[in-house]
Amino acid sequence: MTNQSPSFDESPLMREITELAQRRKAVAQAEFPRPSKTRVFTVANQKGGVGKTTTTVNLAAALAKTGAKVLVIDLDPQGNASTAVGADHRAEVPSVYDILIRDVEMQDVVQKSPEFEGLYCAPATIHLAGAEIELVPLVARELRLRENLDRYLEYAATTEEQPYDYVFIDCPPSLGLLTINAFVAAREVLIPIQCEYYALEGLSQLLSNIGLIAKHLNPRLAVSTILLTMYDGRTRLAAQVAEDVRNHFPDETLTAVIPRSVRISEAPSYGQTVISYDPQSTGSLSYLEAASEIARKGAQVHG
Ligand code: ATP
Ligand code: MG
């Protein structure tokens, strides 16, 4: 008989298991250097459903799990980021709405997430839906989040044991005053890109909007990070999109890629991130890999 099947060691299943084991080992040994000063990210893409919220909460959780102090600011009235980190965001709870519209200080709004030591959240409530319009007549309407956040970071640095290492602001899928407030408050923009056919469509508009904000309102703003999400390794299309993005943004695009994974999408219904919901899953592993890259890149730039 010459018709031999490949030995078990060479089977695709075995290869995948071996590769996963290697990645787990690498992440367990990976460095997550803390930045010398707080890094503030806005997670933005005006396309809906590309993984902004999922990326915000899982990167935040991955960094908190590995020793950083991290704040998630939920700027989307849907409140999905608040849900995912287990923050109370019922209508009566002090929220980002009160920060933007009523000048409530952030320390009176921020909650400690039950997910990890070091993870905090300024939640969004349903009231935030009205903020887009209520902001219009207010003084310095584009600067309200930045001024409040700067005061809070200073307060935390002087009164709490550890200053914040990272802030991630989750944006709604539109470019209104809420998203503009996020761009003005941040220094870095993180763009999640879904590996699908129309992925790059709308990106030039997003980049030109970011350019306008940098010019008029926040000269420090730059796109520092691009993360490929919902990657389906079985399709040529995903590989093609990933290659296109890497060609356009060789320095910004992270090597780590987030796979399409059921565990990632079911974690929020348990009020959890995938990092705590299923720490052994490939989704969790991928977000930890991305977080380590972000931390190491930051140490080069800022350290
Ligand atoms: P919106 O524009 O509405 O704010 P978004 O950009 O924040 O959306 P998410 O809410 O993070 O996108 O993700 C959209 C949907 O896709 C959610 O149901 C989420 O659970 C799911 N999802 C996100 N990332 C993945 C993934 N890697 N694998 C599988 N499902 C995912
Ligand atoms: Mg979202």
C-alpha cells in the first residue's frame, strides 16, 4: 500500500494546535512596558460594526490584565462598551453625558470595572443620545471632553496610587460633535478595519477629517495604530484586504490580526470582555498580542 495519509504530526489540526501553543507561550513571555505618560487613544471609524467597541474593551482589558491602569470612555449612546466592561449604565447613573453637558467632574462618573484590577470606565447612558444636539450652543463645545479628561488625569496622578497608563475612547459610527470631542481629547487614533470588501472605502474621508481636526483643533493628533479585525483566514478576500491595508499603512498596521470568532462576539452578553470570558481562546490571545505590540511601540516612541 502506497496510499499513505499524512502522519498525525503533520495534519492541519496538529499544526494549528502547535502554532497556538507557541503563540500562547510567546504572549505569556511578552513585554507590556508601561508608557512614561498617559497615552490617550480614540478608536474611530465612521463605518458601523467594524469592531470599534470590541477592540476598545478588549485592548483595554488586555492592558489592564498585564498591569496597566486603563480608562475606557464610552462616547457611544448605545453604551456597548459600558456593558462589555460590566459598568452600570442605567439612565440614572452619572455618565459621560453629565461630563459633557453638565460639567460634572470625571472622578464623580468613573466606575471600577469588575473585570480586572486597574480597569475603569466612564459609562454612556441613554441621555448621551441627546448630547449631540445639546452640545451645539455650549461654549467650547469641541473641547469639553478634553478639558474634563485633562483635569481628571491630573487628579488621578496626584491623588491615586498609580496614574493612568492608557485611555481608550469608544466612538459612535459618525462624525458628529461626540466624535470630534474624542479626537480633540486624544493624541492617537486607532482605526479598526474589518477585513471585508468595502474596508478601505470611506477611509480617505476619515483620514481627511482627522487632518482637519489636527489642523484646527488638535495639532498633536495622529493615526498611530491600525488593527485588522474579523479576519477570516479561509478566504482570499481577507488576505487581500489585509495586504492592501499593510501596503497603505506599513508603519501603523499591527502585525497581530483579530480573527472572526464566536467567543469574541458572545462575551458582551455576559457583561465581559473575551479576555476574562475565555482567556484561552484565540480571540483573547490575539487581543493580547495586539496590546503587547501597542505597548512596545509606545515605549519606543514615548519612552
Ligand atoms: P458600531 O459602529 O455600531 O459602534 P462597532 O464598530 O463598535 O459598531 P462592534 O460592536 O465592536 O463594532 O462589533 C460589531 C458586531 O460584530 C458585534 O456584534 C460584535 O460582537 C461582533 N464582532 C466584533 N469583532 C468580532 C470578531 N473578531 N469576531 C466575531 N464577531 C465580532
Ligand atoms: Mg461601537
